[in-house]
Amino acid sequence: MATITTPAPRVGLPGVLKHQAVRKLLLLALAAAILVPLANSRWASGAWPQELTVDLTKPLTSVSDWIIDNRDSHPLFLYFFGYVSNAVVIAVRAVYLTLLAVGWAGVTAIGALVAWRVAGIRLALGTAAAFLACGLLGMWVPTMQTLALMVVAVLASVVVGALLGLAAGLSDRMDRILRPVLDTMQVLPAFAYLLPVVLVFGIGVPAAVLATVVYAAPPMARLTALGLRCADPGVMEAVESLGATARQRLLTARIPLARKELLLGLNQTIMMALSMAVIASVIGAGGLGDRVYQALASVDVGAALAAGIPIVLLAVVLDRVTGAAGSSGDSHSGTPRTYWLYALLGTVAVALAGRLLGRLEWPDSWTVAIAEPVNRVVDWMTAHLYSGVPYIGGTADWAGHFTTWVLDPIRGGLQWLPWWSVLLLVAALAWVIGTWRTALTAVLAMAAIGVLGVWQPSLDTLSQVLAAVAVTLVLGFATGIAAARSDRFERALRPVLDVFQTMPQFVYLIPVVALFGVGRAPAVAAAVVYALPAVVRITTQGLRQVDPAALESARSLGATSGQQLRQVQLPLARESLLLALNQGVVLVLAVVIIGGLVGGGALGYDVVFGLAQGDLATGLVAGGAIVCLGLMLDRVTQPTERRAKKGA
């Protein structure tokens, strides 16, 4: 007789242990209970062990010396780098002379014509006004120098990025190989790779163009690969069924379907190339960037602003034109062809008239000097706001309090922790929101900093980054929430964010120093100003994209405005808020080097010192440590599913 047996009831986990994060923390606590006593007995001091460091000074110095000794005689430099350098110089000079030959009237008319063709009359008028403003500020010739440099740099970046994106978009293996390379190119501070470029090409335009290409090519590569990979499978199957070859499928289907991604890549490449205009001036780029840099050296806020405004105008115009090209498609193709012919003839007539009248250069009598009034305003702010303000104290007092109450405790706490406890904390944060691979990557990135021998300066930099990110998130989330809840406020805020995002860091670094002095506090303030616009934009967009049905349901249940925000909008916009956090971290790290120029110290100062002294080892090691910090912070701020969506 068969007996029926019932399976033994499964013993459920206690309620708190049902959460995966709690189980992970318990496992980490168990591992810490075993490993911490061992580590403490072996390395009781808590400082990074000297025996676990690798000194790269000698090999990097040897490489630097070999380049300097062979730069004028080795065939690699004579017959490869030399030809590349000459080609860049010839291309930039040809574009620059062409712009000068067309004259200010012709350049303005051509720019307006292109903007009209792409996006209509409003953008055409804005483009013309932007070029005229560059002349009114007395910056026409520097603007043309920068524009010539950007044309060559952007074309080279687009070609390099498109080729890399083509390889990554058509081959999974190449995509896996190129991904870490592109990550490094984007995260490595520009100052860090200026030094090797200068060692090879010397001070001048070629080094500036090639450094810009390294910085600006990755967005084009990523978006090209994304566009090719996301081509409509149905269209591709239809083209293949017609017997098209692989080359025909690429040229007639994949690339046309990726048009929006390609134009977005062009847009991002232009913006990143322009953001390098000032940094490239450090190695001889000239143009507007050189004017800003020289003004920074002499603490002339007015002159810096006069040169910085044209950079902003160029960035805004090029951003709008390329953005319209990507989104509008053929929206203006209905304009009669006769109108385009008349506009083209008018443009040619304006250019020829300017040349025949000898008005190629912007007249000196048409300039408006803003340097002196701006400097008077800055002097007034410094005199009345720097110190002695009743009740609230001056900005110098705020900077001192922020340093004493925030920066010093964070830095002291991080440097007081034993190195192994920092690694354990990083592992816990990364594993709780990701997988063990995430935690392993974050720990290895942090450990690499110690191996490079820059543990203490890296913790100093990390303290500044954490403080700047915290301030950025508080201000950014509050402003983004306000913008998401008010269309009028968002419209008023949009041009302010545009200016903040496109203004070179060097320009607003000067008033920050004038108000807050020199030290770590102004470095944090500059990082906050630079990172804030992206956080505000992403937060606003995320909250506005919340399903209206969910909000309507909450309102029907009697939820107040605050309850809707806390219980509906913020939870549903979680991915956007995490992306805002990630971008805040990345952008704050991007200003670490700039902060080193105004007393930020730590890794930023090491990179700047390495460039100034030609010390390849110091500059590259500090730059590598910043890359490791960026990788670690990315892993502890982004859940695994978001990185999978980003393709990381």
C-alpha cells in the first residue's frame, strides 16, 4: 500500500533577511570579521603599505627622455608625426585664411544662411546676432582663429569617431575592445594627456588639435555605434531579402537609419571640442582660449568675460543648428527653391561687397569695451561681499566655514580610516546596489590608486568631490523640482543653464576666486557651478516624464502636491535621479584639475604641476588616479541595470 508523504515545510527566512541588500551586508560583515583582524595585525598603521606600491617614475621618465632626445631625428617623428603635424598646421591655416578672406560680413551671412536652411528664420537671425556680437566685443579675429581650429578638430574628431563607431557597431568583439578605451578617453582629465601630446608634437596648433580630437571623438564613436546597432531589424531584413551586399546594406540602410544618432554625435563632438578651447590654449592653441587664459593669469575678469562670451555664443549657435538638423529632418524642405537661390546670391553679394569695399576686418570703431565696467562690478563685489557683511558675514567667511566644518572633517575622516576599511566600505556600497563584479571592479579601481602611490592625495580629492556632489545634488534637485512644476520658471532658467554649460570653466573661476579667495572652497564652488546645469536638466526631464495617469490617480485619492512629489514623482523618476547623480559625479571630477589652479591641491595640483614642469610621471600618475576615482564612483552610484542600459 502506497503511502502519501508530504514534503516538509520550508523554513522561511526572517522578514529582514528577505531583502537581498541585507543578506549582502551580512556576508560582508562576516568577511570583515575574519579579514579585518588579519589586516590590522599585518598593517596596524592604517596607511597604504609601501610594499604594495609600484613606482612608475623611472620608466615614465625614461620614456619622456627618449621622446625628447629622438624627437628631431627618429624616423617615427620625421616621417609620421612630422607629416601629421604639418597637415594639421596647413589645414588650420587654410581655414583661417579663408574665413579672413570672406570677411566679417560674408562669414555672418553664410552662418545665417546655413541656420535658415536647417531651422528657419529665427535661428538664422540668432546666428547673425551671435557673430555680430563677437565683433562688437572686439573679438572677431580671435573668434575666427578659434573657429578655424574647431573646424579642423571637429572634422578630424568626426572622422576618427565615425570609423571607431563603425567598427564597434558592426563587430561585438570590437565593441568590447573599444569600450574601455573610450571610457578612459572621456574620464582622463584633459591636462593629463596634454603633456604626452606636447612631448611628441611640441607647443603649438598641432598639439592643441590632437588633444581636442582625443577628448571630442568618443561621443561620436559611441553614438555612431549605437545608431548602427539600433537599426530597425525589419528594414534590414527587407534590404537583405532584396539581395543587397553587406556594403550596400550599410550605405543604403544602416547609415540612413542612424541619421539622428550621427547628428547627435556631431552635436556632442562640437560642444566638447569647444569646451577644450581654453584648455588647449595652455599649449599654444591661440584664439579666444588664449585670451581667457591670459586674463586668468592677470586676474582680469572683464577681459576674460569679453573672450568667454564669444565661446558661449559659438557653442549655443552650433548646438542649436546641429540639434535642429537632427530633429527637424526636412521640415524646411517645402520652402521654394527660388528662395534658396535668392538667399545664396544675397550671401555671395554681401561677401563680395565687403571685399570690394575693403571691409574684411571688423571696424575698430564698432567695438564695445566691457572689460572696465565688468571689472568695476567685480571690484565692488569684492569690496562689499568678500568680508564685513552684517549678520551673515562675507563670502570669505562662508568659504572658511565650509572648509572648517565640511571639507576638513570629510578629508580627516577619510584619511584616518585604515586603507583596508576604505576598500571594504567601497565593496559594501558597490555590492549593495550591484553584483559582485561591480564590487570587484570598484575595489580594484580604488586599490589601483594605492598601488600608484597617491593614496593620501586621492582621499583629499575624494573629499572635495563628495562635498561638491552633495551641494550640487541639493541645489540641483531643488531647482529641478521647481522647474518641473513651473513652465514659466523652466523657460526663464533655460538660457541661464545654457550659459553655465557652455561658459569655459576658466571664466567663472575668476569671480569665484575674487569672492571666495584661494583654497579648496573655491575649487568646490567652481565644480558645483559646472555640474549644476546637467543635474537640473536631467532632474527636470525625469520628473516631467512621469506617467500623467499616475499623478491623476494620486490626485483623485486626495494626495496633496507634496505627497504627489514624494510618493509618486520621485519614486517613478528614480532612474533619472540616479543618472543625475552619476553626471554630477563625472562633471565634478572634470573640474578637479581646474580646482588645482586655485588652491584645490591634491591630484588636480599634481596634474597641473606635471604639465608645467614637463614631469610625465607626476602628471600621468595623478591623471590615472582620477580615472580610477571616476570608475569607482560610477560603480557605487549606478545600479547594474542602468549600466546595462548604457552599454557599460
